[in-house]
Amino acid sequence: MIEHSANSRAVVVCGAGAAGLAAAIAAARGGARVVLVEASSRLGGTVTHALIHTLAGLYDDAAHFINDGLPRELAERLLAADSRTRVRKLGRAWVLSVCPNVYERTVTQWLAEESCITVFTGAQVAQVARSGPHITQLTCVASGDARLLTPAAVIDATGTAEVIRLLDDALVSDEGPRSAGGWIVRLRGVAPGALDFPKGLAVVRTLREAAGRNELPAECSHAWIDLGIEPDEAFLKLFVPIDQSWRERHGEISRTALATSLAIIDFLRQRPDFAGAYLQQSGSLGIRDGGRIRGRYVLTAYDVRRSATFADAVCRCAWPIEYWDPQRGAMVEYLPAGSSYEIPMRSLQLDGIENLWAVGKCLSAERLAHASARVVGTCWAMGQAAGAAAAAMSAIQECRDEPVPALS
Amino acid sequence: MTRIEATIRDYIQQSFLDGGGAAPGYLRGDEDLLTLLDSLQILRMLMDLEAQFDIKVDNSELTPENLGTIERLAAFIHKKQLDSAYKSLTP
């Protein structure tokens, strides 16, 4: 059954992760009617699904908000929602430490407060029609039903450029080495203080040494374990190298990662601090780099390292180049102290298409520039900019549609 | 400054601080490494220094007293080297 939606001339945002939520809220606040299309049944994207508990890209290296607007509003809402949310130093950068469930609840509540946003969960865009410089129609499929949308503007916030791939695979750069994915599980029953320095370092070393002795699977040689939100909580992070076949191998990769997590927990239980540890929750596969668009401008590592500024800047970022090298593990290159760079609107746009933006992790960037720009706070900022631009475009189209008043 | 200190300083500078083309700032011997480096960097440094100086650091030795500054780390590595030399001499 194909249903013609009443939501014509809406701003259609695909993906309800960091960038998509921001885009939807910004577009709605800009006066547009918004349709938010989300493949899963829950809001919050990678933070919700992959159990991200340290939100990066909200602060500069002096712990000041790097972008005002929605990223800041998000941090303030999260701090107000749960007393355990806190700003925390990670190396030389600052993050917001938050329980992923609190994040999900907060953004779900937030979206409900905004007017003019219709959310379709369990829905995916299956077809995209383009006429010249405009996306004219989207076919959205949910539980067997198809819905036709005639959008004023489209924002691809799927994180992996799903909408743009439907237009043309060649618009997405998907080859070459890329940041490994992550798999996070939440442990409870850990002795409080078990991960304080230097004990935490010893735990990680033990895992890596065990991998070296083949007592644990080889992929544990890059495993990491981090403080949780609760005193008896810890997050175990696995390192999951992926290539472009990850889409087809998603199930297999996830099963292996879960089995490895369980093996690590068994291994850790031999340590007194982890004797009572158990798996409370497993995230799903977190994709850091699921393909980047070939946009009007490709953000470069040079831009990131040299604090580039742009006339069409949409936001700033000061997060280090955090590249999860498939062979060597996490490589962190901090930007010069006190510096930040800008992301131009052209990195969110494709040549020749006027009413389409790609925001968040699929922005147009080189591999190492992406390794800095892809973080949650920056995704919120990119989403906000694209949402506002899309709302402006939909307002112009509404004006064109208005009948011209007759002269009296 | 001892040779070990110089090696550690060069290592930290090259591995963690020169990235991004920042002007290499002078790293003092008593600078707090646990603030300067993140835990991943400390772990990586430890593994690399173990290989470079042919020592084995026990988990129980991971303390601020041993790792906190370049000076302390150099003294710790020197002691480890002496210990292992001594062990190799005694039957």
C-alpha cells in the first residue's frame, strides 16, 4: 500500500542520532514542518544504541562550550536530567559523562516538547527521486507500508549516508582504510575504585597481555575498560576493525563481539575487583566511519591541524584527531593548545543538489579530519546548521506556493 | 639530565606532543605526566619503554611515584635495569 503523506513541503530528516535530532529541532524552530525518519524504534542514534557514555565535541580544551545553541542546550538538559551527569577530563580534552539511558530519555522528551515534528520510527527511506537540482520525492517504508513524501528539503543524518547512496553510490567515499568500529558493554558489580589510576591501567594491560598469550581472542589486544556512571559500573570497549563489507556482515561481527565480551568478563572475574562483575547491557555495533560523502568541500587533516576558518563556517571543533587505526589501535593527536577549526557548510552539501544536506558522521572529510569532526557535540552543531538552512529553504518554497494577492 | 630522561622526553615529545605541528614546548623533568598524558598514552608509553629499555614493569609498580614525572620514570627505569643486571649476575 502506498500512502501519499500530508507532510508535503516538509523538511525530512533521516536518522534520529545526534545530527538528525539537532537538524529536526532546528528546522522546527525555524518554522518548518519536520518529518523525522528513524530506522530503529528508539531515538538517540549511536549514543543510545552503542552505549556511548562520554560525549565528545561539546567543549574546548579549557572546558568552555565550543558551540552555543543546541549542543549547549543538550549539555544543559543532560546535566539537569541526572545528577550523575558530569563534565570530565579525558586526556587533554573535556567530555560530558552521561548515562546513555539518560541521554535517550532526555532527547525523547525534548523532541516531544517541540511542535511540528512528526517522528516515524521503524521506517527507512527506500527510494529517492531527483529532478535537476532538487530532491523531489522520498519513498519511506515502514512495516510493509510505503509512504510518499514530497519534501522541501532533505537532511541525511543516517551516519552512513544511506539516503545519498540511494541517489548514487559514487557520491559516497567508502574505500580505503577507516576508523575501526566499537562495541561497548556495560558491567555492574565491579568493586568501586577498581579502575582508579593506576589500577585501571593494570586491568587493561592484563587484558592485552592475555591476548598476547592467546588466553583471550586477539582482538582483545586493543580492548579498553572505562569508568562507569555508577560506582560499581564499568564500560568494556572492544575494538572492531571493519571494511566496507560491514553492512553485509553486521550480524556476524556483532555475534563475535558479544562472544568476545563474555570471554573478557569471565577472564576479569578472576581478579578480586571483578569477582562479582556481570554484564548488564550490551550495545550494538558502533560505526565510527560508515562512509563519507564526496561533498562540495572535503575537510582536510591540514584544515584541522591548522585551525582553518571558512566564510561559510557552520560550527567549530577542537576534538583531537582520534583515529582508531585498524592495526595499531586508538591514535590520538591533540590539536595545538587553545586552537579549534571550523567546518564549512560546503562539507555538508553535494555539488548540484540544492535541497539536500548530509550531516554528522557522513560529512565530506578526509579520513583523519573525519576522525576529529565525527564526535557527538560537533554532530549536534552540524545538524543545527543544516536544519536551520533547510527551514529557510522550506519557507521560501511556501512563499512561492502562496497565491499572489489580487491588487484591489 | 640523564640519558634515560632525554630518551623519555624525546619519546613523549615525538609521540604525543608534536602532533598537529604545535611548536614543541620544552617538557620539564618534573612536569606531571599523569595530567599531561591520557591513560591510553601512558599505557602506550609504558609498553614502548619496556621494549626500548628491555625491562618488565609489574602491574603493582604502576604508581604515581614511579610514573608521575620524567625524572621519576627515569629513576624507576634505571633501578629496573640495575635490578635485572644484578639478577643476571647472581646465580
